[in-house]
Amino acid sequence: MQTYEDDIVAWANEQVGLLLSGRFDLLDIRHIAEEIEDVGKSEQRELASRMAILLAHLLKWRYQPARRGATWEATIRAQRKEILYHLDDTSSLKPKLQETRWLDMMWSKALAQAVNETGLDCFPDTCPWSMREQVLHQEWYPGQLPRPEGRSLKELG
């Protein structure tokens, strides 16, 4: 039998084989539980990372209008699209968008990234934008009105 510590990939393959063959008595339950828990944490990190990147780019867009360009716009669009896909695929993460603590953490990460990338220190301490109607709306940019054909997150409830 493979051990979790020696070769996680071989161990995982072995555990799958045991599950599929109904050999539940031989399963490494403790490590399986840890891996399942890690999957959930990984999904949360993915969302958090994309949200921080999006917010940082929105800050740069707002506070450096002379530097706006196709690259920033492409990053903003890509992050919004990936966040929407991620929330569609992992709907249990949708409540994160309403958790004050989580949103504060994303804003802090975005601020740190924006300050590091711009050298500016003029950003607001809290996010001035609504998550659903602005930040995640595909056509909204700070200082501009969204175009009506853009998709929003109203369906997230």
C-alpha cells in the first residue's frame, strides 16, 4: 500500500481504486478527509485571488486614467468572466460576496497590490463600489456608466 506521505499521487490513485472496488475497510479516511477539505479551501483561494486582482485593476483604472488601456481592460474582463464561471460552478461560494470580513480581506489585498504596482497611496480604506451592480458587472468601469447589454449578478440572489 502506498502512503500519503511518500507519494500523494500514487496514494490518491490507490484510494480511488479502493473506493471503486468497495474496499472501504482499507481506505485512509483521515487523509481522504483532509484532501476533501483542501479542495474546498482551494476553491475559496481561487475566488479570493481573482477578486483581489479584479479590485486592484479597478483601482488602477479609477486612479490612473491616463494609463488605461487594452491590457487593463482585458484583465478586468477576464477576471470578471472567471469569477462568474467560478461562482456558477461552485455556487456555495456565492455568500462570500456578502460576507463583510471576506470582502474586507479582498479589499486589503487589492489595496496592497494597487499600491505596489502604482506607487500611489490615495486609495479609499473601504471598497466604494457595490459588488453586484458594479464590481462584477461586465460593462461597468469606475467613472463610466454600464452599458445595458452587460451581464450582472442579479441572478445570484
